[in-house]
Amino acid sequence: MDFIIDSMQPEDAEQVLAIYAEGIVTGQATFETNTPNWEQWDAGHLAVCRLVARNKETVFGWAALSAVSRRQVYTGVAEVSIYISELARGQGVGNALMAALIETSEANGFWTLQSAVFPENQASIALHFKHGFRELGRRERIAKLHGVWRDTVLLERRSRIVGVD
């Protein structure tokens, strides 16, 4: 599959939300049950480090960061969101997006990336491990999705470039 990693543009909004909706439907990607509108999505993600995998006008996946706290001391800590279109899963898109997201996050001064992943989402967990994330623990019965208690695995990656003194 041919694609490039590029900065997310405003005109990508419709495809980004469609890919997010595909993830929601799986029941394995997020606790969200409804696709937000663009204004909601935009407000929930940092303005930096928004990436897409694209071939011409087609977006195959996206990655973005969210703040973990509004406190100034946590400005270098962010939560990872990475979603791949059903048509592109298993074809290297996630790997390329994660590598680029890590590089871009470090260039923007982030020292810690974290993710909370459903334990059943083994592909996402493997992707995170491949890129240097480690498991911090399992949050058992952290929230209900469609009336069912769900666990999440908390993953973290500390930058090797951005100094943590």
C-alpha cells in the first residue's frame, strides 16, 4: 500500500471522523459511543502532532495527542490516539504513524506518551510495544461500555531524546 505521513489538514476532517467512527463500532478502540463533530474532536486534541497517512486525497489512518492535564507541569505528557481505516489495517500504516508521532512529539518537547488500550486489542498493544512503550498496569473495571465493565492496559513511553532530568 502506497501512502505518505503528512500533517493533518482541515480538509481531512471528514475522513478522520469516519475512521474514528469505524474504531467506535469495533467496541475495542475507545469508550466513546458516538462520533463527535469536528469542533468537539478538535477541542479534545492538541494543535500539534496531528498526522495522517494518505495517498493523494485518501486518508488511511490518523494519529493525534491529547493533554493529560491542564497543569503546567504536565505539558510534556500526552495521550496517544491512533486509528487506522478498516481498509488499511495490517498494512504498516499504524507502524508508520506511530513512528512519525513519536518523532514529532519529541520535536515538540513531549517527554512522555501514554495510552490506555483495551486488553482485547492485541494489535494496538503490540504496536505500542514495538515502539518502546511499556505496560504500567491494568485498570480493572475502569468504566462500562454498553453496560459491560471493561479493563484497560496503561502503556507509557518515555522519550530518549527529550531530557528528563
